[in-house]
Amino acid sequence: MKKLIECVPNFSEGRDMSVIDQITAEIKSVNGVSLLNVDPGYATNRTVVTFIGEPDDVCEAAFRATKKAKELIDMRHHHGEHPRIGATDVCPLVPVSGITMDETVAYARRLAERVGKELGIPVYCYESAAYTPDRKNLAVVRAGEYEGLSQKLTDPHTKPDFGPSDFTEEVARSGASIIGARDFLLAVNFNLNTTSTRRANAIAFDVREKGRIKREGNPITGKKVTDANGHDVYIPGTLKGTKAIGWYIKEYGIAQVSMNITDINATPLHTAFEEVCAKAMARGVRVTGTEIVGLVPKRVLIDAGKYFLNKQHRSDGIAESEIVKIAIKSLGLEDLCPFKPEEKVIEYLIADKRPRLVDMTCEAFAEETASESPAPGGGSVSAYMGALGSALGTMVANLSAHKPGWDDRWDFFTTYAEKGHDIMAELTALVDEDTDAFNAIMDVFAMPKSTPEEKAIRATALQQATLNAAQVPLKTMRCAYRAFEVLEAMAEHGNPNSISDVGVGVLAVRAAIIGAMLNVKINSAGLKDRDTADKLVAEAEELVRKANEYEAVLLEKIEKTIAGSK
């Protein structure tokens, strides 16, 4: 798997787009790096940039952007609502795929050292890249902000990990940078129907993990409670893995609870939203919407959409786009401006943009299949038949979940709807995967074969491609067979008015399994490893045998149900 990391630097400029454009141009100048998002904020005077790529490329892009920010941003004249300590204020590296946190930490520390040495910027390492436990927390490292930097540099306990420790004119201009490695952080603001920063802060203190300072008597004016060492005692907030403050945003004319969710597993976005709503309501304030700063993993919105659907006792076995739409509406993500998933969701931004068969219309797919090209062929069509069969089972589950009088059974049906939809999605992906496997064999035939070495390479590649071409339709068979479970449940418990749809689904799934089996056999015939070929064919034949039996049992049930409805 390719090693991918995400970098989310925050630059202390959110108003002058010419400056922002010059910084992001440095990122785009590095081959192999994809600039995913640029999110400037006027009131905060801060821009959050997100890009992704392989580690060395990402670190190079981060270095170039930091260098350009130092040239263009003078911290002596910077003002904004957000805490900050330097031109490139914070620069975290986030492992995405194929790389561990420990590896990411090593890259972060090398980047920090290079920035300190070559650019002359004081650098602190934070989160997982911190050299000491007290520097893991960003708020602790950034305490005192830019205005307190000169004192911070001279204190042996707060001197930087890399770079100069003197507050020279050059450092006064650039400020310091905080570079680290962390898990995904979700930056989110909850919009309030008030202009009161005090009330926004009160709500933030109610929910953030750190909570609020404990006081004697009056919770606002009372004397602070301290421990035996003289440290303030805090009353913990209700949300684990969160940091939050309240502020007023002149641009929007409202106060917000600004939150960083540092552990989206402990506190999903929808959980944070519901808790902020509850605490706001208790203080006579209402949350009017949510603003996501930067990008968001797809699962955050999917989990939110399913949460709100389940609250409504509605099935979540529906199209991903519909689940995302429910999340957007429920969280109020369009309260301040349009929310475009294709521009905010990481997976949508880095998705393969090549044309896919499944993106075609039904008519176009049929025409492409009918053309002189050998692909798509029987393997892709088998996968598509299986997807349609599973889709019919899913449809009946969704209809049954909404049947009047069956409200107490919605969770039973939504469980099967979700299973069916997942199977449908897998089979839909196999439509293109099967054609890709065939095309890979065609690519091998185009390889050179003039020398003995070239012939050997070509022969090995052909066997690998042929094995894959046999394994893909077998995956189709395994996946399609799982759809029988959904169809059986709907035949026995689903809305009887849709029993014929279940029957068509059963026929489509069996046809998909038999069709894919033919592709397993024809591709296995080209394998020199006969033991492997025989195992593939044996499994395929066994799946067909079981599918025939399953079909017979289900069709008998379906016929009885239809006969009983006369």
C-alpha cells in the first residue's frame, strides 16, 4: 500500500488572497502532492490548508510553504480572533494509509529540524512528535501566543526544540512554528443565536474535556479551588477528546462554540452537536448550525447521517449520498454557507476520477456491452446482475421498515437493508474490477517479447493477471451468495406486496453466481498452476450447487406467498 500522509498547516493570514495564493502555489509546485482544500477565515485572519501525498513529497511541500509564509507574513502586524504564535502557526502531519504513527513522528521531527535550521524559525514539536509530555497539548505549547514569545524563548523550560532561542528581528517577523504528528483532528464551530461571547464560553466550558475552573460558592465570581500544589482544580466537561472556547465572529454577527475534536472515536461529530445543543438550551441559547473548518473524513458524515436516521426510526440502508444529505441537514452545515461534500470530504477529493462503467446510464452500459469491444463482458454483467438482485432485497427491506403498523419492527428491517446495501455496493465495484482484470491481461499481451528476459517477464505477468482474472469473478460469486440471506429474510418477513420483487432478486443473484462461475472456469484454464486452478473451480462449483438449492427453497416460499394472496 502506498504511504500517504495528510498535512494541515494553519497560516496566520486569512484576508489577503494574494498572500494565500502564493503560499499554496508552493505546495502545488511539488510533484506528487494533491492540494485538497484552502479554507481562509476573515475574522480569525487564518487559513487552514490541507494537502496529501507520500511523506517525502508532503514534507517538501510543507517546508516550501513555511518558507514562503515567512517571507510574506509579518507577525508584528497580525491580529485575529484565533490563538497564534507564528506565520506558519501549526503544521501537523496525519497518517492516512500505509504508514504508522511512529513513522509519521519521524517525518515530523525531521521537518521541524529542517525548518529550524534552514529557515531560522523557532520550532516546537507537539502531539505525538513532542519530546516531552508537557508539549503534547497544542494549547500548552502556544500559551502566551505571539505576544509572549520573546519571554518564552529566554526561559530554559520553554525554549524551542529546534531553531533560534533569541527574539531577533527576523524571529519577531516570523514568530514560531509548532510542528507535530497527530491523528485526525476535526475543527468545527457551532453557531449560536446569540452575540454573547460569555455565554458561548460558558457552553464551551460545559462540554470541553478540560472543563472549567472549580470555584467556591459562586461558579463565576467565587474563589478558585486549588490542589495541594497550588494548581487550579477543574470540573471536567462532558465530551472526551475535545477542546473548546467561545468567541464572537463579526463576519457573521454571531457567537460560536469553536471546538477541536481530537478523538472522533470517543466523541463523534453528531455526539458533540447534540451535547452542545443540550448545554446551549439549558442556558437559553439555541444552536442554529455547524461549520466544519477544513476537511472531514467521510465516515464522520456517514455516522452522523445514520445516527439521525435511527433517531427517526428510519432505515439507513440507503444511498451514501442520501445519508450524507441527512447529515448536512441535521447538523445545519449550510447555516452560514453552502456545504459541498465533493469539496469537503477527503475521500471524495482523492477518489480516482477515471471514468467508470457504473457511472454510465443503464442505456449507455448496455450499448457499451453490445459494442465490438470485448469488455465489459460476462463477468461485469454478472456482477451487475448480482448488484440488482441485492438492490431488490434492500428495497423490500426499506419498504417494510416504513409499512404502516410495522413501526416496532423498523430496526429489524433496517439491519437487513444495511446488509443488502453493503453487498450491492461491493458488487457494483466488482463491475469495474472485472473489466479492469480483463484489460490487465490485454496489457500483458502488449508487452515486449524480443529477448529471453522480456519473454520471462511477460510470462510471469500473464500468469499473475490471469490468476487475478479468475479470482475477481470468484469474489463476485461469494459476495452475491451473501445476498440470499437478505432475500430469504424478506421472503419470510417482508412486505408481502413486494414478494415478486424478492423473487426477481433471487433469480438475478443465482444468474450472477452461475455467470461468474463460467468466468472463473475460463480464466482458470489459462493457469499453469493446476492445483490453484482446481481449487478455484471447485469453490466456484460448490457455490453454484448451494445457490441452486437456495433458489429452489426461496422460490417455493415465494410461490406459496403469491398463491396465498389470491
